[in-house]
Amino acid sequence: MNTLFLAITAIVLVLLLALVLRPLQEDDEPRQEEEDKRISPLLRGINYLLSDEPDRALQEMVQVARLRSEAADVYMALGEMFRSRGEIGRAVRIHQNLLARPDLAKSIHLQAHMALARDFQTGGLLDRALIQYGKALEIQSDHAGALEASLRIREQSSEWQLAEELLSRLERVRNESYSSHRAYLFSEMARQCLSQESRDEAATYAARAIELDPACAPARMVAIELAMAAAETDKAVTEIQALRSHANEHFSLVIPQLLAHSDFYDNRGRELLAEMWRQHPDAELALSWLEALARERSADDAKVLYHDLGFVPATLRESLRLQAVLGDEGDAHARFSRQWRKRAKNYVCEQCGVEVIDVRWQCPQCHSWGSLHPKSEEKI
């Protein structure tokens, strides 16, 4: 049974306890009889939840809501169940009707705004979700859940400056530093400015990101791009060496950048990479270099480089990657390797374990920044 249904079970148990205890505190027998009518569907609902029968549990919760129409907690639980089943429209209507009540307690108002925001967010209506999270923050300005959810939406929408403002608020609420997270937000601002040809702003944001986190690879890659575009060769070399020193596991990502600036690559880049290889024969460096060279120039250039490097694969994954680059078209092994390379998962998140094909600076599953690392082994 998943976590959501366990949470709903807890809510139902609380309601049941309230219904059982209330008659002990009151002498009104008609009211006790009314409460007793509600206990039976609650008990049945709990039994269905424990039996992993959410649809039947939902029917019992609807019956409780009919018997106790004034109870906000019942409707909150019911809305959660509708959302868990993917019935977003019904969940929205329940929470909107709840918010329309003039006598609704402030604490329930907060819960209802949060629930409605989650409804909209689950349904992909991010603008409406942000409005509801904003209303929750008007009631409780230090609500960490509302701040974090709003931050995720701003990041999802690439609204990096608004995301950074929310991150600052979250830091104050939790009294902890998010310097590495902020560095990645600044690096995204830098990349956005670079794409808009705002080079000075891109340089400023990249520098701020590197100051916060020297291992922030995307910020260093922006700095490298700016230096090569400005034909500042010595500065570009310095930045490339800094990337190698501080974020070596992502160093291979800069190789296509170097090849895109052919003058820099031919005059300084190729020898710089060769020197790094001689100092530390890194399989990822060799394979990424071969792949990028074959893609950007030719397979013959990649074969020349392969012989110059004297690279020998040490794992199955390395062997498959090499065959995908250098194998002959008529070789079945090479054809298989190329097909595998197109769909191979190359990065894995250290936080949640999700695997992806292309590099992402933010994990698509757990939303951690800088947690995706290159895979070195292939599962059989």
C-alpha cells in the first residue's frame, strides 16, 4: 500500500476517534445515534484501505461526508482520495467548495489552499497552483511546504530569478544554507543570458555561481564558452583546466564545445586534451573525445585519435562505446553497440537512483541539483 493511502488511513482513524470520544463528552442521545451511523462507514473505509481496495474505501468516505456534511476534515480526506485516483476535477471542486464556506477556521483555510494547490499542480495547471500556494503563504508566510512547492514550479518554468528569491525565503525559514542549490540557479541564469547574447550578464552570473560552488560544472562551461567566443585563448585554457580540477566527472561535456570552436581546438584544444590524457589516462575522457570527434568531424579522425591515445577498454560499457564509434557497418557487434548507445542510460542520481540518457543538472525525479553522475559500469 502506498504512502498516500497510509496517510488517508491515519486521517480516517482520527475522524473515527473523534466520533467515538465525542459521545462520551455529551449526554445528547440523538446526537450519539447520529455519530454512530458515521462510525460504520468509517470502519468499512479503513478495512477497504487496509485491503488495498481504494475504490470501495472512497465510496464509504462519500457516505461519511453525506452524514457529516459540516465536517471539513472529512472533505479534506475525501479530496486527497480523489486526487490520488487521478480525479483532479472532483478534488478541485471539493476544496473550492470548502474554501467558499464563510465559517471555515483559519487552520483549515490553510490546509484547503495547500490541497487545492496540489490539485492544480498534479493536473499541470501550474499558474493556478502558484496562486493557491501564494494564498497559503499569505496566511502563514513561513510555510516551508508552500515555499518549496512554489520553488519547484518556478524551476520547472525556468523562472530562475523568482526561484532564487523563493530559495532565499526558504533559507530563512529553515535556518540553513542552500549555497550549492543557489549556484546552480545562477548557472541557469548564466546559460539563459548566454542564449540571449547578454554576455556581460552571463559572465556575472557564472562568476557568482563559481564563487558559491567551485564544482558547479555548468557555470564553468559558460565561462569557457565566453572566453572562446571572445578569442581569449589563455583565459579559455585556464577555465578548461579549472573545470578539469574542480568538476572532473563532467569534464567530458566540454569537448563538443571545444570542437565547435575549430580554431581554438586545432591550435590549443587538441594538445591540451592530449596533455590531460598523458597526465591521467581517463577512459571517460578518451571515449567522449572519440565520440565527439566522430560526430563533429569524421570516423577516420576518430580512428587516428584512437591509435594516438592507445586506449584499451577495461569494462563492457567501455567496449560497447568504443565499438559504437569505430566498428564497421557490416559488423553485427558494431550495429548492436550503436543501437545500445542511443538508448543507454549514462547518468544516475546519487539521491534517488533514477537513470537518464543525457546530463541534467537537476534530477527529474527528486529535484536535487548536481546529483546526477556519469555511470561507469553497465548492468547485465
